Amino acid sequence: MTVTIFLGALLGPMALGVPIAFALILSGVALMLYLGLFDAQIVAQNVLNGADSFPLMAVPFFLLAGEVMNTGGLSRRIVALAMAMVGHIRGGLGFVAIFAACILSSLSGSAVADAAALGALLLPMMLKSGHDPARAGGLIASASIIGPIIPPSIGFILYGVVGGVSITKLFLAGIFPGLMIAAALSITWLIVARKEQFELPARQSGAVRLKALLDSLWALLLPVIIIVGLKFGVFTPTEAGVVAAVYSLFVSMVIYRELPPSQLFHVFVSAAKITAIVMFLVACAAVSAWLITVADVPGALAALVDPLMENQTALLIAIMVLIVIVGTAMDMTPTILIMTPVLMPVIKEAGIDPVYFGVLFIINNSIGLITPPVGTVLNVICGVSKLSMEELMKGVMPFLIAELIVLFLLVLFPELVTVPVSWFGR
């Protein structure tokens, strides 16, 4: 009964158009009334405590870093480097998008930011070369979701805070799976691009490639600094966010000089608006998370999946299918905030490593960014390309299937996550 009340109080208001943050509070209040525990002070206290977290301070700094990179020329130089290196091979612009997405993901940690940058910079070039608009947009959208997987990742920060999991381990665990998705997208693009007729960009000389590499060197140093710093314990994930923001500001304003002081206010306001949305969601989710624990919703869920508790693979497949379905109707951040406190006790009871599950969980939520009708990244690419959602989905489908295949390979073979993270964590 508690599960029914929680879902009804959450999904009902959302269906009526109530913002997700307020729906989260309403679901918590509904459970409180059902349990006879209603107290407005408890609601307010949980809202305040939900945002009062040191690890969450990384979120605004990484969001600021992403805004600075797109405005200050770092993203553009990464795309130019990819263009110089692989733009001349058949389907090269598609490989440029994948290559650039991997590097950008190690800078911003946001799929939406990466989609906006790649869509604005690469999509016009791909269309001018003769690529099918829907397929080109589909590739860029699918490549952009690598952003929350390769560290730094705002998704991993939220999951780590809500689930009580080491964010550093999550960051390191996301590297190899992110590269696997990039490889799967490359193979898929190689297959679908054969059917197209398009102009190939000219092969760049060694001097041009070297110039592009040197020009982007300051941007390329950031992911190295973050990963090395995390691996050797130089700084925490929260401090890594500060490093990313300060470093990107320095490079944009002093080295590249593409971010004038007059634009700083706009950049800070833009990052602040996104931060406010994310942090308010986190604060409101704390109310429902507390009530989920008090009402023992995880226990009720565990009873439902009890036949699968002895088989970790079957349990994970069932959970992954559930999250895929949820991802079609809900954005990434609220899904993490709602599902993590419900699923974490079940995962621990089944003996599944929370870090390994976190990687699968965030990959699945990232895939949800390119599934309609919510699909935030799809909406970004639709806005850039002027394509309808139906047209774009046709282009996304081959790449979506490839990413789902990678996800279920990781479910079937946990070593693909656990072995690389053991090496990175040494």
C-alpha cells in the first residue's frame, strides 16, 4: 500500500503538470499523512538538510566549468582538433563528433552542455557535407550522453551523495564503460555511413594537425589534471569541481582571451540558474527519501523481487528494464534522486557492488536522455537542427540500440567495470 500511495502521489501531480520538485514534496507529505507522522517542521528540515552537503558543492562548479568552456573557446578547439585528426576519413565528421564528445565529457560532465556545443559546431558542417540530417543529429545526440559517464559526472555526484557511495570510485569506474560506448557508436556509424553519399573534408597536413593539437593543449590538460588528481588523492571530487572552474576561467580569459570580463556576469547567471534547478530538486527529494526509509518502501520492493534476489544477473536485468521505462518519462536528475534511495537497499541485500551498480544506473539514465518524450538531449538537438522529434528518433535508433547492447554487456560481464576500476584505483 505504501508503494501505491508513494507512486500515486508522485506521478499524479506530475501528470497534471506540477513541477517535479513539488511533486516530490507532495509524495513525501502523502506518505507522512498515511503513516500519521505529518509535521511541517520535518518537511522543512529535510528540505534544508537535503541541500546541506559538501560533496554537492561540486555540482555548481562543474556546471560553471561547462558554461565557461562553451563560451571561452575550449569546446571549439576540441572540435577543431578532432576535425584535423580524423575529419578526412570516410564518415570522418561522425568520428569527429564521437572523439570530441569523449573529450568534452571529461571537461563538463553534462550531456546537455555537450549536445549544445557539438550541435552548434558540428551539425551544420555535417549537413553541408551531405549527411542525412536525422542520422547526423542522431549521432550527435547519442554521443553527447557520454558526458555523464566519463568523469567528471554530475550524475555520479548525485548518485554518490544520495546512495552514500564513493564519488571518486564512481568517477574512475566510468572511464572504461564510457570508452566502450564510444567504440560501439563508432562501429555503428561506420556501418550506417556506408549508405550515404557525402563530400569528404580535405586531409590536413602534419603542420595543421600539430597546430590544432598545440592550440587545444590547454583544454586537453584539464581531464588529465582531474583524473590524476583523483587517482592519487590530491583533491576530492568537490575540490576537483573548483579546480575545473578556476582552470577553465583562467584558460578562457588569460590564455585564449575569448571570454571578456563583460561576459562573466552572463556566464555566472546561466550556471546559477541551472544549479538552482538541480539543487532545489535535490533538496525536495530529501523529503521523499526520508519517508521512503521510514515507510520501508525498499523492503516492499525487495519482497516483490524476492524470487530474483539469488540471481544477481536476473535482478540487474529487471532493474535495468525498469529504469529504461522510467527514463522515457522522467529526466535524469529526478530519476537518480527518486530511484537511488529505493533501489540501494535492494542492491546491497543482493550483494551487488554499489559502485558497479552506479555505473549501470548512470549509463541507463544517460540513455534516457535520448528516449522520447522527455529526452532532454533530443530536445536540444531538435532545437539546433530544426528537425521534428519523429525525424530525429529515426536517426537516433541505430545508436540507441548500440548503447543498450553495451549496457547489457556490462550487466552480463561485470568484470568490464570492476577490473578496470581496480586498476585505476590502485
